[in-house]
Amino acid sequence: MKVSYQWLKQYVDVSGFSAQELAEKLTRGGIEVDGVEARNQGVTQVVVGYVKSKEKHPDADKLNVCKVDVGTGEELQIVCGARNVDAGQHVPVAVVGAKLPGGMAIKRAKLRGVESQGMICSAKELGINDKLLPKEQQEGILVLPEGLTLGTPITEVLGLDDEVLDLDLTPNRSDALSMLGVAYEMAALTGADVKLPDNQVQAASIEAKDYISVSIAAPEQCPHYAARYIKGIKVAPSPQWMQNRLIAAGVRPINNVVDITNYVMLEYGQPLHAFDADKVEGGQIHVRLAHEGEELETLDGQVRKLEPQMLVIADASRAIALAGVMGGANTEVSGDTVNLLLESARFDGGTVRKASRKFGLRSEASIRFEKEVDPARVLEALDRAAALMAEHAEGLVADGIVSAGSPDKEPVQIAVTCSRINGYLGTELSGLEIKTIFGRLNLDYEEPSADSYIVTVPSRRGDFAHDVDIIEEVARLYGYDNIPTTPIEGATTPGALNGPQAVRRKLRRRLTDAGLHEVISYSFTSPERAGLLPQLTGNPVPVRLAMPMSEDRSVLRTSLIGNLLDIAAYNRNRKTDNVAIFELGSVFVTDEAELTRQPQEVQKLAALLTGSRTRAQWNVKPAAVDFYDMKGVLEAVAELLGLSAKITLKAAAPEHMHPGRSAEVLLATPRGQEVIGYIGQLHPDVQRELDLTDTYIMEINLEALYAEVDLSIVYRALPRFPASSRDIAVVIDRSQDAGSLTAAIAETAGELLESVEVFDIYTGEKLGADKKSVALALVYRHAERTLTDEEVSELHAKVVERLEQSFQAELRK
């Protein structure tokens, strides 16, 4: 919300405070001000001038020589190149010695041999955003309204002697989306009184009900609708002072009718809409839900296909506006409009929000309706706009308001006590001080007893619901800086991370140290991505969003991998082929096609590697990542969490993954071996579809790990006795995995086995098509003594015997 300092002074006396001081007060009072911007960007000595004559430059076809009167009695000769300059215009003139934004100084000059004693300025040269000007003023010099006093500083005429406060409003303070709302806030903070604008209507002898009628067929979506009929208006530019205020608020002036509706919206926070009454068939207004397949061409020229849950304003035969969002082109006010139907209503915020987001039509009006407007201002704003129409559009306002529904809303009453206020704030405020604050806030109250109050909440403050809201207001007005500090009593505990938080933080550090980049992606994905990869929890149903931002983000994700693939493809399309990323995040799982309960939120860790693990150098070729790089990531995670002995891999071929380069991740728990994830290469078909090279992925369920994690550090003394090493090579079936061999060796050798590692795998014609040779290195060691050769040989023989019996292994000689 942009608030003009000069405009604000119309409603509350803040002349004793600068704009910066008001910003400080508002910020300390709970409404943050992002900044204060001066409208004058450095304009000095620019005044109103009158072009008395215009002649072509003798030596330049595109230049004109103008005689200009600036009220000093001296006629200035100014060379101007603007195509729209003409005799009889009032224009801004920068006289010799003037300065313009950017430090530009105006001096006497000769242009093609003709002396120029100043400069006729455009809006852009005065530092005004020309996009906020009426279209006819966006090109060439700025033509001012007639009747201005010559020599008047242009800063006064265009409202440049003003400052604008940019308010960053929280969702609960929709009351401050109006000048009057900000005025009430400033009155409370400064102790001044609020002066309301004059909305007295001088009605003509004609009756509004003779021209228009109103009915509501959707009272839940529109509790109150009111309209006035205004006859004989003249569409023209709005007064300069009104244009100045609209521009300061970031609204582009259009004409007097549209500008008045926008002006009153900014003033009262109540959006209005003006229809060309002669285009409203039968003079009938019906507020109803849209019909199936109904269409409406909105003011932006787009034909919108309406949906049955959308609220429309209709006449006797068709929709003429999308309620609270945008009017229809079929009843648009134009230069030929003579009679107006002026609308003011209260529409349901949720209904307006859904329609505005569906069509991407988020406007100043829809923003206010979404946050709910003040019921008491529906008629007040309508009267204010009608009075301005009569004054500045020469309209005759018909007597009476034609309405449907009820403007009444049950007032909210909140009980609060003095002791409760002081108890919450740690203060010792007296009853008189509290009642004084109530008075500054314009809160009516009753006093059933000396310590208690029943506060009646004004309808403009829809954020009041509980006594703590009243207490918060007391704190704001008393001043947060004045609330005393109170030592915490009793035993305190220092803040700390809980178990899952500590695990996730350690994982982030370890994976980034390993060269992976953390990504944070949307919790939403497309239905295709949601079903792309294997699931650990059966076949969950993707939860569809009621109002998705796009079809690609229309369901809650059931896996993290889909978004990682999108990121990898995005990078590859931009010539970044080497991608190493991970994400720690939640997925959302349910087995219900129609939700009756919230989906389960499950924490997962996912990683993706593609491209090369090293860069090309003069003596080293780049090496592509493979399965074992991703396996190394998993092993680093297992080691960090103290789960190296509990996490194992089992060959598997999940859907959409490479059938020969993928595995399930198993975790040993008291309940047995549990599948907690998968690891491996993406299926080549999926890689081709995404235009990726060999891509390796991993996803594991962190929820399953949390109970098994062991973050304790165990120290062991360095071995004092020598080890004995044995190598062994056995021939087994090619389908048999080496992990089963190492597990069997560890089980057979027991505590005397220090380590066992696979150091070679060989396949060849000599072994047979279905055979392979696995070479293993075993290290034996006793912690308290040196093992004898006989002990090692006997134990090693048992290992060989176990492999022969369990795997039909043949010892290679």
C-alpha cells in the first residue's frame, strides 16, 4: 500500500511530523514501512507556462520555435522538438537555471542557430513514471489542464511536493489497505482525530428504483449489493489533484468516472465498479453463479470461459462482470456514456480469490475483496463516489440506493480484564491508561466492573477475534520499547537440535563436503513425474492440489527424484553436463483416492549424479560417474550415521531403473531386514526421454534411519600385534553377488577377521558363459596376541569350505 503524505493530511493532522517520522511511528507500531520516496526527483525552477505561438524552425523540420509566457512579463523563446506542442497549451517550462532529475541543468543555448531560453518538459523529464499517466500524455511534452496560474511551480501543480510511504502490510492488517485505515492508525499513534471525507449526496428528483433493480441469487457469495443511478454524466479527464493522488498510489488515471471509482477504493478500501447503465439490459442486476459454459469478454479484451462456482454480475440476459475481479466489455464506460450504474458490494473473499487466480487477474480490487472489505463502508463509499460524480462528471444522482442483502453484520464483542493485559505484557498499566488507549483506537467498550471491559470491535478491524488481539493493540499503542524486561523464572534448558534435526544437519555437511550441491525444489510435481519411480510404501495415490500453479505442479510429490531429474535436465540444456546434487525433504503419501485424512509426510534423502566425476586435464581424461560413485555416497552416509554394519545392498530391478545396475537398500532392524530405499542407474529409456547421459540416483527413507542412528564416537587403540593376510579367488555363478560372499566369510571367521575386500572380478571364456571369478583379500588379527600360522590356516580352510558348500564355489589355483 502506497500512502501519499499530502493526501493523508486530509484525514488526520500529522503536519507536526515529517514523512520519515511517520514511517518510524508506523514501523514501531507494527506496520512496517519499506521506505519513504520523495516524488520530486530533483526538479527546481520548473513553472507553468503558456505557449502563445508556435512556428517552424527555419533550419530544422522537426523543431519548432515557441513563444512562451511564464508569468514574469517576459516572453521566452524556446526551441522544442515535441510533435504535440501547439499554441494555446499550458505546459511545464524549465527556465534558465532550472534543474531536472539526473542533475541536468538548463542553460541558454542555440539550436541550429536559434536561441532557446529554457525547455518545455515531458513527464519523463520531470521524473514522473510516464506509464502511470493517461495514454494521451505518455508521448511528447506534458500538456497541463487549462486555468492554471502562470508561473506556479510545477511541483505544486503535479503534486511533486509530496512523499510516499510504502507500507508492507501483513495479511491481518487489511484495514490499512485504505487511506482512512491508515488515518485511523496514525490517529491512534499520534493522538490526533480522524476527519472523514464528505459523502453527502445532493440527489435529483428522479428515483433510482425507476431505472434499476437488484437481486441476489447467491447470498453466501454476496451478502450485500448496492447500486446508485447517475444520469447525464460527461466523461472527461479527472481533476489534476485527483490524478496526482492516484499516480502517487501507483494507479494510472483514465477518465473522471474510472478515476473516481479508483480514488474512492483507495480512500475507503471499498472497490467500486461503474457500468454504462444504457448497456445493462432492462436495468436489471442479478448477482448469481455462472452458468455451465457461460462466457464473458472482460475489459482487457479476453474472452473468459466461466465455471459454475464463479460469481458474476448479470443483467436480464447475460453476464456483465466477474464479481470482484473485472468488469465486462459489454457494459464498459466509454466516451459516449451518459448514464451510470454505480456498484458497491461485499463479495466473499474465497470466491473472488479462486476466480482471480484461475484467470490470473489479480487487481487492487480483488486483493481487497480477498481480504474481506468493511461491511459498514459499502454504502459510505457508494455515497462518496456518487457525490464526486456529481461534482466532477456533472452527473445527476438519482434519489435512493437500490440494494439487496443486508449491510448489517453482528458486531464482535471481546471481554478482557486489566489484570490479564498486565499479566501478558508484564506491565502495571492502570485502568485509566488502558481506557485512554481504547479511545485512541476508537474502540467502544463497556465496563461491567472496575477491572474488566467488554470491547466492541469496529467492523473495519476484522483481525480482532480474541482477547489477545486486544492485548496486542494495547502493547502497540503503549510502545513495545516501553514494555519492561522480565527475567525468566525457574529452570531453563538451552536450545538444541532434536535427533532428526541433528541427523539432517550432519548429512548436509557431509554431502556438501563430498562435492554434492544441495537443492530445494517444489513440493509439487506433475502426475507423470509422481508415478515415474519406484515407491517404498506400496503404490501411493498422488494428492492433487485444489488450485495448482500449473499442470506441472499439480500434485504433491511422492518422491524427491522427479524434481532432481528436472533440475539435471535444466542444467544439461544450459551446457552444464556434470551434475552432483542432493535434497533433504518431505514427500506426501496416502492410499486414499478421496482424502478423508491428511497425507502422511515422510522425510527422505535423494541424490543424483550424472556426467563426469573429474574435469578433463592435459594428462587426465574425464571419467564418467558410475554405480560405485553413488554407492560411495551411500557408504559415506552410512558411516556418518554409524550404520555401516547395518546397511546392505541387494540386487533388484525396480521399474524405470536399469535392470542390471540397480539395488535395494536394506537396513537391519530388530524387526529384520527392511527395504528403506533404492540406488542405481536410471533406465536408458527414461534417460533418452529426458535427454540425459548415464544418470545415477539414490533415495532412502530417513524416517526408518532415525531410530537406528548411532552418532556416538567409538575410539579404539591402534593394533599392537601383526596381522596375517590371505588372498582367495573363487569361481561362482555369474548371477551370485559378491556381497553374499563377504557376508558369509565374516560370519564364518568371526572376531578374528579384521577385514575382507573384493579386489578383482574376472569373466571370460575359460570360466564359462555363466561363471565369474571373484578375488578377495582377507586380513586376520587377534587383539591380544599374535596369531600362529596354524590358527590362520585352519580358520581360512573353514572359510573356503563355507564358500564351497553355500555357493558351490570352486577355488581357483
